[in-house]
Amino acid sequence: MNDLAFFTNQELIDELVGRQTFLGAVVQAEDEHRERNWRGDKYFKIHFNHHLNAAQVSRLFEVVADHMDRNFS
């Protein structure tokens, strides 16, 4: 029988970003978001590993934003 294990968000992010096969970025709210509606400005932490540098992550977010503008606006 498998036991249910609980991990913090930070532990899960560390596990994912620490994987050799991970290529990407994780966006994490700086403060926990527990409200149904978006209120005010939000601040985020960006996690990525040695497979990408900051410029590449920035470009990745530009591509994602362009895709969302074209497909979800």
C-alpha cells in the first residue's frame, strides 16, 4: 500500500528544477494566493536551472505571452 506524502511547494519546485531532464521555468507567487479574484499587483519568483540562463527564460516568457495573446484574447 502506498502512503500519501506531503511536501511543501518549495520542496516540489526544488525537486523539479533539480532534475537533469528539466528544461523550463517555474513561476511561483511570492505570497500565497488564496483569494478567488486577482487583487492588486502580484509579485513572483522565477525558478530555473543551469539549462537556461536569465535571458533565455525571459525569451521563453515572451513567446508564451505572444501565444496567449493570439490564442486567448
